[in-house]
Amino acid sequence: MADIRATFVSQKISKIRWKNIVKNSLEGPDTFVTGSWDDEENKVCLWKVNREKKFDEGDGRGTEGDVDNDPIPICEASHIGDVTGLEFISEDHIVSSSSSGTVTLYKHHTSSQTLGNSHQWERLHHHCNKPCHNYNFRHLAIPINGRDFIITICLPARKSSVNFSRITIP
């Protein structure tokens, strides 16, 4: 039977994403990020699951292996609006989209265990006050779409954005 863990977080969680697996690693990720919605102050939180070795206690049942402990919050940052999208885009960067139309690039500072705002593209869909919905990260660009049928390409390296296309649906 599987070992199931539950942790009360006192937030409405809208998104949860595991950190990417390191190439050539046999171990799964131990860090994940959550984003909240419909709270007085929404947050993006980074969590860690500590794994401990469990050894056979001499009962001969072969119980050796890893045991997952409850998740531990590492750090958190405020988020404007509801979190509508959340993804690790590198080892220490997380991108989130918002119901306010804002996209935020967070950086995890491992030395101080803080989550800082690296860059923000504010109100990308401001002309109609629409949220950002979907995005994907490939090749150093983040394409984002909103309910206004506009696709915006955010470029983290240049900290700029470009409206790519306006699609009108009859």
C-alpha cells in the first residue's frame, strides 16, 4: 500500500509543480512550488520533501529504502492576483501568471532561502483587464495567452515582451 502524506497549508492552492529532474539523476525531485488563489494575499511558496533512509530493523522483511517526510515550506513571495500558471524554467527560476494579467519571474536565492521577484511583466492584457492563462517555456522565451486572444512572448534574458499575434474568432 502506498504511503500518503497530507499537510494543511491554510491556502487555496491553484497550481503545484515539481522541480525539474536533474539530467542523469536516478532520484526524483524533492522540491516543488505552489501558487494560491482567492486569498487576501496570494503567494508562491517553495517546498522541500526531506527523504530519510529507512533500514531493515532485523525483521527480515527487507524494509530498506527511502522514506518521505512531510513537506517543509522553504520560502514564499507575495503574488498579485490569483496564480493561473506556475512552472520552473531553470534550476533557480520560477515563472507565474496571474489573474491580473501579470507574469512574474521569481528567483530562488539558495544562500538566503528567499524567493525574490526577478522581473515582472505587468498587465500584459491591460487594455481589457483580462488574466493570463497558459504559457510554456522553451528556448529562452515564454509565450503567454489570455482571454483577449492575444499571444505575448516574454523574453526573460532581455526583460521585455512582444505582442506576437492577435487572433480574432468570429
